[in-house]
Amino acid sequence: MARQQRIFWECTQPTCGFRYVEVPGAAAPRGMTCPRCGAPARQAVVQALPAREAPIPPSERKQPPSPTIALLLDNFRSAYNVGSAFRTGDAAGVAHIYLTGISPPPTHSAVAKTALGAEQAVPWSLHPNAPRLAETLQAEGWYLWVLETAPQAVPLGSLLDQPLPRKLLLAFGNEVAGVDPALLAQANAVVALPMWGYKRSLNVASAIAASLYAVRLLGKPRMVK
């Protein structure tokens, strides 16, 4: 297989018809035999790999809209969730990612594996104590919004109908224990994403993505101090 090609295979057995993809370097089914039923498979599509992972040249990068956004990841246990936060944060134009408590840094191999280079593009720093950090940042003019399914939480969308602060710090907590109560007490707002299903919350990486893009796409552009 050509180094930069993707091949979509399709089983020739009509009752199976399993269709799968083979890409360079991926642990995926290979060859002309269907991994599902063992019948012969044919090459349905052979294409060059899309350039979705190629870095965007500086001359083509867009300036993120207001407000300036930073993330505070407190006591994340999953390196993969941290890596996903870097990937999403880069896409959404996050200015900085603050890692606190036990949150693994980008030097962790699993963070880098998930971030796919975004950890080199987004500024970050490590801090031992999230409430102390938040207090310092609030004194510097950052508004702290904590995402948590707490009784006092208001829907995120309700805050996007009013002018946004110039500097917005979005904080997310541990995947099991949730947000540090001290951060909740310090928050300018405790917000939640609406849930219409069986579960009460999203995976934290998904919640970060949903929150960032809600603010970017739905937030009012007019700023207040």
C-alpha cells in the first residue's frame, strides 16, 4: 500500500458486505481477506490521505473571536482527556491551558498521542493548587466559569445572551470526583450543559468541546470589563 494512501475494502460476500478502511501505520484490518467472515475482499476506493492532520500555515490561521478564553483542568486523571483538551483548545483558539493537581502534562506520552501536536501550539503551565490559581487569575481580571452539574448551575446558553467578559476562564474538574468545592465557591458563574438523555453529564473532553464552541459561536461579541 502506498505510504500516503487510504484504501477502503469491501467484502465480496453479498450476505456480509463488510466495508473497512486501511490507513498507513494504523492497527486496522489488512489485506484482501474480510476480517469479519473470511471471504475475499476487493478494493472499493483508493485515495490519497486527506490533509486534515497537516498543520495550518501561520499565514492561513484565523484570529479567534473575542473573548480571550483559557482552560483550567483540575485534577484530571486521564491523560487522553488532557490531550483532547489541547486538541480542542487549539482548534477553538484557547489562549492558555492551566493544569492543576494531578493533571498530567503534555510531556506524558498519552497526552501527546491524543493532542497530535496541539500541545506544542497552545501555551500551558502546571500549578499545584487550583483554588489559589483561580484567585490569582480573577485578581488579574479573569471571569471564572465552572462547568459542573451542581444544584446552583445555570444553563450555559443563558449566559451567552448577554455581553461576555473580556477574559473568560473555563474550569473543569476530575472525571469522577467533579470540581473542587473551593472552585465552585469562587466561581463567577457555575454552568451546565443541558442533558436530554439517560446520563446526567458528558465525558469531560466532550464537555470542553461543547462549551468552547458554544461560547465561540453563540456568545455575544460585545465585551464588558
